[in-house]
Amino acid sequence: MPKMKTKSGAAKRFRVRAGGSVKRSQAFKRHILTKKTTKNKRQLRGTTGVHATNKASVRAMMPYAS
């Protein structure tokens, strides 16, 4: 069997943590920031986990992520 390929877009967007959860960056922080409140922009900093309903599809795109 040939090796399975990792989706390169998913490899750039997601990382698998040591415990097995998948972390991702926050969305909605790129443009049109003037109409967003300071509190909203502050809370969009950093990373968060992938929701449980999407975790299986993300892991399928990254077959070799441990």
C-alpha cells in the first residue's frame, strides 16, 4: 500500500497536542476589525481546541499526526 498523504492545508492550520486534542487558531481576526469591539478582538487571541464534532474529520486529513 502506498503512503497516505497529509492534506497540506490542514497541516498548516492544525497541531495535535500531547493529550490527543487538536488545537487551531481563532478565526475572525484578519480584517474588518474597526467594527469589532476591543473585548471581542482581545478574546479572539491565541488558540483553542477543535470541537468534538469536527475532530474526526480533522484527524482524517492528518493521518500521521500522533
